[in-house]
Amino acid sequence: MLRREHQSFRTVLAANKVVRLAGAHDAMGAALAEQAGFQGVWASSLEMSAARCLPDASVMTMTEYLEGASNMQKALSIPVVADCDTGYGNNLNVAHMVHEYEAAGITAVCMEDKLFPKMNSFAGGAQTLLSTEAFASKVETAKNAQRDPDFFVIARTEALISGLSVEEALERCHAYADAGADAVLIHSKAKVNDQVLEFLRAWNGHRPVVVVPTTYPEWHVDDAAAAGVSVVIYANQGLRATVSALRDTFKTILTLGETTSLESRIASVTEVFELQNLDDWQKLEV
């Protein structure tokens, strides 16, 4: 199949108690996530910027991120959720972002409440937040800009990342939900999930909650769902696995001077052809 029809993220969320998203930076990684059984793909700004050896610090443009997310969605029958950082600027940029992502077939986007330009949440240094009122206005702008009622906007608070309290995170997320957000994302870089659990106990199902358990990886998806989580994003494990695999493969080739020992551990060329849907393309030849 040269171009695949896909479900909207809203449809997938409604059909599952908990949705798991795998982070990806290109269409091949996204296709492998779908093959593994993930219900959606997170078009990660960290992964896409890292794939170009650039920092995740609003260096790349919306157009570059959009191209990456669009390429992923074309290859999938599951939905892409696009990591859109701060919305790429002010309210005008947010409205433009929604129009462009919708036109590209992306059915869900996520924005965070940091100042533009932003810095990755796990990097050192200050993580300055936009005011609650200003970010709520961005959310409202995004919802007013959408044309398809199925389009889904996730509002992500970085309150815990910036050292603020769970109470502040709750106040922000309630404001974002009141502004029209379809879900909220509570982000933390703590080594344990205590603050996230405190947030969930107080949230009481006001909107679906998204989590990203990068720094507390032992939290089982079933336990997260039981605590009230609707979406779990494994945001960068694929990228990190790629770094390790390529480093090991290239070192082995240089050390041994041949590739025999690798062949049983790496994909065959036939498997690559399958990911490319080569058979379907060859049927077009006269």
C-alpha cells in the first residue's frame, strides 16, 4: 500500500483504556513502532533534532518538524501525535501551526507552557514558564483554529520540571482544560512517580492525562492506567536504542574488518525492502 489510511488519535483514545505512544524521528522508526503494536507514534522534537545532531532548543523550524511528522503519518495506519514544543511562537504562530498540521493529516498536537524559544526539559539551566493566562490563550487559539472537530490538542505543563508544586501544576492544567484542551500532559523529571500520582489523585478525570515516564521507567503501564493515566509516551527509548546499536555495529566492523558476526544480529536487506513496501511499488512498473 503506497499511502495508508489512518485513524484519528481521538478515535484510538476512545477505543482503548490506555494508549501507548512510541517516540520516533522518521517514518522507518514510526513503522517499526506500529509493527511492534503501539497504538500511536510520538513525533518527538528531541528525536528529530537529535537525528540532525542539533539541540532540542527551538533551533529547528515548524516546517522542518512538520515535514518529519507528515512523513511518519504517510507511512502509518496508526495516528501520529506531534510534539509541537511551545507552538512555535505566539498565538498567531499557534493558529498557523494548527492549520498546517491539520492540512498534513496530523490529528493530534501537543504544546507545552514554556517560553519560546524553549530548552529540552532534561537539560540543565532554567525552565521559565509562560504565565497560566498566556498559555491558556494559546490553547484557546489552537482550538478555535481547528477545522476538523476530531483534531486533538494536548496541553503540557512543565510546572514540575521547573520546580513548582503539584498544586501549581493542577491549577495550570485546570485552566488549560477550561480553555478547551482535549487532554493534559503532566511532565516530571523526578526519579520516582510520587508527584505524578499526587497530581492524578487530585485531578479526578477532568480530562484525559498523558504521562512520559522517562525518568521513572519502572512504572508499569497497567499501574499507570489504574492510577488514571490515559496515554503513556515512551518518548526517546527508540532513539537511545538506535545510538547504542549503531555505535556497537560500527565499532564491530572497524575492529573485526568484516561483518560476518553481525549478520545474524542485524536486519536483512529483505526486511528493509518490506518496510519500503517495495513489492507494491514494483507493481507500478509496466
